Amino acid sequence: MTIDEQFNAIKRGTLEIVPEAALKEKLKKAQDEGRPLKIKLGLDPTAPHIHLGLAVVLRKMRQFQDFGHEVIIIIGDFTASIGDPSGKSITRPQLTEEEIKINAKTYYDQCCMILDPDKTKVVFNGQWLGELMFADVIRIVSKITVARILERDDFATRLAEGRPISMHELLYPICQAYDSVFLESDVEVGGTDQKFNILMGRDLQTHYGQAEQVGLFMPILTGLDGVQKMSKSLNNYVGITEPPKDMFGKLMSISDEMMPTYFELCTDVPMDEVESIRKELADGKLHPMDIKKRLAREIVAIYHSVEAANEAQAEFERVFSHHEIPEDMPELKLSAEDIQDGKLWIIKLLTMAGMTPSNSEARRLVQQGGVTIDGEKISDPSANIEVKDGQVIKAGKLKFARIRL
């Protein structure tokens, strides 16, 4: 690929490149000198399961690898002990060393589902941040003004509202910036929520006489609810390690309006084809259901296989289009101690089956008409169900379980 072709491929799906001209210059210089660029991504191992939202950033890193550049994943074992305050209105809890190690291992294994492990360098920033003496820290922070730190919206807002800001939080963006100095990174990739931290890296590199890194910012992927960013805590996510049929079913629940964005950020479908899909959907020339199935199939194939994607689609159509039950489903084993007079409270039944995380969520689902037993809708949250061996519970559109006595 020419430099322009590489640049256009990298620009796909990005919200902002700061500055764009510098990225082209770095790509050309790397090609002329025959050396790879150092592409940096920092991950605090706070939530070890990767979903499609984080995969957007990792897939961009993979593009750089495909163009011959070096990807450096920084596992923030040191900074995770601080807790990234980006976008937070309260101080985040600090992780223990054992939690960090477990999460970091899980992160790496999942990252390698997207990145080429032979071209991925993984480092822990505790290797250099943890070795700094207090005098070193003073010298580093002397290069950053308090006014610069307080430009962060979350800090400024908390200060104005009288909510506490701990001193260690003020050091977080400086720690992340020093990572860029230590590694002499050429490009740092992150979500838009990391803009302040990444630009701080550019500032600090200047103070150390280094060429400034380019900041490449990816959009925050909206979750399945169509409102909030994709997040495990909000239960609006698609995990990259989920079974194919679960991924497919979840993706079929997104709104029609979200499909072009998911095609652009989560698949390898060429952009001219994505634009054609966008236009023909708007003109009514394409049926949204057909396109949504293709979207789900494309994404499942990336993380599993084409065969798995086709099987997931067939299972979806069998269950949801033809109103049949899945060929296999989890079983809820009940003992005599679980049942009183042959009956069990519907709310307890749902939570025991793992279909809802709490009684309140189970109650809400029943009241909304989202629960059936052998096809019969249960709408009374106080109902006691006469349980029988082999009954099928359905909660929402995706969850099934078979009762075993």
C-alpha cells in the first residue's frame, strides 16, 4: 500500500487524529528509514472481559500491525492501583495486586484473539513507574502546571461542585504521559475519553525533547440499548468470547439505525459497501432484517468462524423466526428442598436459573410480559408455578432453561 492508502485505511472509523499531517509524516519516515512505528495502547486491567467496544480500538491496532508496525500494549499494573478518573465523578476504588495479575492475564489472552501475538509487545508500567524515586516524580510533575491538569472536565466539574479529588488522581494523566516518554511512542490509540491523557503525553514528550506522538481517537461504541456506551456493568455488551449463538442473538437486538456504525467499526466490510448499505436502507431498498443478519454473521465470523456464524444464524432463525426452542439449553436442577407443595415462586425460579441477576430485575421482566413457561406467559410476579420435569422457561428473547427434577 502507498502511504496515502495506508492513511485512508487507518482513518476508517476514527473520530480524530491529532494532528493528521504528522501521522502521514511518521508513516512516510518509517517507510523511508525501514523502521516500524511504536503504536501504544494502555489498558488498566480493571474489567477483564473484552467486548466489541474495546475491540474497536484493538482492531485499529491490528491495522498498524498489518502495515508492519510494532504494537505495544501497556498493562497498567501501576496505574490500575490509582484508578483512571476519566469521566468519573467519584474516586475509583484501587485494585489489589492479585486482582491486577488475574485481570491482566485474561486481557492478554483475549487481546490475542484480535492482535497478532508475534507482533505484540506487552509491558507492565510498574516496571518503570514503580522504580521512580520521589525526587524523580518531583522533576516530572514540575513540567506540568496545575492549570493544565484542571483543564480536564471531570476534575473541573468535581472541583466546582465541591466533590473531593484525591492527589493521586491528579497524578494519573501524568503517569500515562510518562509511559509515552519512557517508550518513545510514535502513536497512541484510545477512545475519546482518553483524549486529555493522550495529549498530555504529547506535552511531556516535548519537555523531554522527543518527537510528539500522534493521538488517534476512536469513537465510543454505543451498546445494545442504543443509548449508553457499551459496558459490561450496564449489561448492554457483546463479549468477544461469548458463544456464537449468544453473540448473534444479541446483535440482532440492535436498532436499525445503529447498523451502519457497527458495520464500520466492528467489521471488515469495505467502506464503499457500508455507504451503499446505509443509503439503500434509508431508501427502503434493503430489508433491515436481512442486513442485520449479515452484520451479526460478519462479526461472529471474526471471533469464531464462518461455519459457526452460519450455524448461529440457522439457530436464530429456527428459534425466533419459526418460534421453536433451542436444540440445547442450560438445565435448572431442582431438589425436593427447593419446592413447596410442588410449586416454586416465579421470581425465585428465574434467579435460581441465572436468568436475572436480582429479584427486582426478575419482577420487572415478569411485569413486562417477558417470561413464559412452556409457552404460557406469566404476568403475575407473585405467582407460584407448579413445576414439572422438562418444562422450558423463557426469559426475554434470548434466555432459555429446562427444569429438571
